[in-house]
Amino acid sequence: MHIVITGASRGIGLEFVRRYQEQGHHVEAAVRDPARSPELAALAASSSGKTRIHPCDVTSDQDARTLAASLGDVPVDLLINNAGILGKMQALDQLDYADILRTLDTNALGPLRVTVALLPHLRRGSTRKIVHISSGMGSISDNTSGGAYGYRMSKAALNMAARSMANDLRSEGFVVVTMNPGWVKTDMGGPDAPETVENSVRLMMERIEQLRPEQSGTFLDYRGHTWDW
């Protein structure tokens, strides 16, 4: 397969690159600043040209178009929109609206920019799968603790965008899902998170491999069941 992964410099994105590369797939790894991604550079160097690194800030329309252009006319079988930020954890009476806007731009609009730019490549692909990495914190029904306004709102917006995208692309045979990776030990998740990056990505890859057309438009948990909206 030919796979595009955004946010590939560390954590979940880097582990996706590592595992898909090990399986022999062609991986296009999109990162905001390739110069700050030595682990990704090492992976690409060991891939015999199968893994390529592309600079791409998902908040930039031009970067999304440049990413698409850099792929030439190759088909893309799987797009994993993983790039995201946590933003500030703010109390209700201390909200930083500029930070909330940055979080929404990255986490919700970013996947839209990249997906739209790559649609011609995805239409040439054989599997036509689009996976948006969301969060359990984007679930409205699961929110029992409040707070995290920017992050929660951005992931809920991503979930809605993915649902609309699934409906719009269903007739073309696309499978579009959002996926909750769990609370993972990453720079974002922190050291107290109960799940490892390796296990989360391994299970998500199993879910992605098993995706069926009837699942398009759903919010999936990495452990194999659906997550409440």
C-alpha cells in the first residue's frame, strides 16, 4: 500500500510510520519541521527509499497543496490524519481564544485541508481509506469532567467533519472513520497515561486493516468497539 501519515515526527504518528515501514509499505510522512525529527529521518534512511519525509504544516493551505504535488501521480491507499495539538488547559473564566482558534485550526481544519488536497490521489488508490485520529475527549456524551475547551471542541468538530465526509464520499467507495487511540504515553498524553504507543498503534492498525464499507462514518475505539459521539 501507499500510505500518507501526518504528524509523523513523534508519538503515535512516528509509530505508525515505523510499523507500516516494517510491513514493507510505501510511507509518505508529513511533519511540520523535518529538521526536528531525527528519529523519523533515521527510519526514512533505513527504508531503501520507501519512506519519504515531507514538510507540511496542516494549518497552511499551501503546505497541503505542496504535499499533494510532491506525491506526483502516485495513488494513496490510506490517509491517516494524525497531526494535532493539545492547546492550553484553561479554566472557563481564563480562556485564551487565540489558542482555541489555533487548536481548532490544527485539529479540525487541518485534516480537511490535507484530505481535500489528496483526494485525487486517494481516488486512484485501491482501498480508499481515510482515518482521522480523534480522541475520547471529543465525545460529548463521555464528557463528565468539563474543561479542555479548545481540545474537546476541536476533536468534536473533527468527528462531525469526518461524518459529513463519509456521507459525501460513500458513493465512491471510501471508508472514512474517526478513531480514539486511547490515553497514550506520549508528549501530549503524559507519563501517567495507561496505554503504550506501541499497543495503541498495533491495535489501531488491526482495526484499519479490518475496516468495512458499512463502518464508514463511525467513531471507533482502538480496542475494537465503537465510541459514543
